[in-house]
Amino acid sequence: MYRTFGTIPSRFRICQYVACISFTNRYNEAVSTAGLSRDEVVARIQNVFRENGFDGASLTEISHVTGLGKGSLYHYFPGGKDDMAVAVLERVDRLMRERMLAPLRASGTPPARLRALLRGLDSYYDGGRNACVLASLVVGASRARFQGHLTNAFAGWIDALRVLAIEAGVKPSEARRRAEDVVVRIEGALIVSAALADGAPFKRALRAIEQELLAP
């Protein structure tokens, strides 16, 4: 026999309460993500991958950071984390073309274009405080999953630097080596800066790149 409040059984009241809470949670989710573009959602997912890697990024954390429930995440990304990682890699590719490759291919002298690139890198990585999401996705099982995307991203970056060095008068074989060294130096500096919680190694790497990439 259920206790009653007036003429309504207490179980009915409890069901009403649970339904209200469920509706409120769905409403709050919709409100919290209202106005967010898909790119902004992907940017938030990118931050989770950057901090945790692909293997360490849980759907619970992604849901918390984006404000989207797991059902909504699967609606936007039916393939789950794999689809999310592809979206992140596509976003990174676009940003690399806009902020890194475009300055290298713009008008101006090679040193001026290199300085523009380095300013873009300094801003994109927040002075060495932001890890490289590409490096995070290279580690673990994600490398095999997304090898093609990762190879294209690094190869495009290296080739643009190689072309710039050749334009500045560096021999082609040496230009390729220097271009690869630039990427190695940047990625290594980001790791060291993160480990030391100090952006100085990254800043120092950028200064060295400016001096050495186009040197005779």
C-alpha cells in the first residue's frame, strides 16, 4: 500500500520528480551548447585529445567538456571517438594551412615569411603552453588508425619549409634536412616546455629556427 499525498500516490509523485529532473538535464544540455558551432565543439574535443591523447580521452570527459550528452555526441559523430579524431585532424589541417602554411606561401622575402610563420606558431601553441595534438595522436593505438592524416600533416609542413629554404638559396638536399629538423625541434621543445611548465625552451627553439633555417 503506497503512502499518499492528498489523493495522489507517492510513487506517482516520485515518477513526476524523476521525469522533471530528466527534462531539466536535457534542457540544460541544450542551453549549454546553444550557439556553439560544430567547429567550437570540435575545438573542445581537440583540447581533450591534446591533454589526454586518443587512448586516454574518455567519452565522459568529452561529454563534460563539450556539454553534449553521449547520445548527442554519437549523433554528431556516429563512429564515436574515431570520428571525433578525424574531425580534430581535419580542423588541425585547416588551421595549419591558414596559420602556418599560408604565411610561408605569401608575398615577401623568405626571412619575413619565416618570421610570420614563427609568430603564428608562438600564438597557436600559446608560447609553448599548449601541447601539439598531432604528437598526442601519434602515441599509442591512434597512430595506426590515423597514420594517413598524421603523415599528410607533417609532410605538408616539412615540404612548405623545404620550399622556403630552397627559395632562400639553400641546396635542395640540405633544405629537406633543415625542414625536418625544424619540425623535430618544435615538437621536442613543446614536450620539454610542457614537462618543465616553462615556455622558455619553446621560445628558444623559435629563435634558433629563425637564425638557422635560411642560413647560407
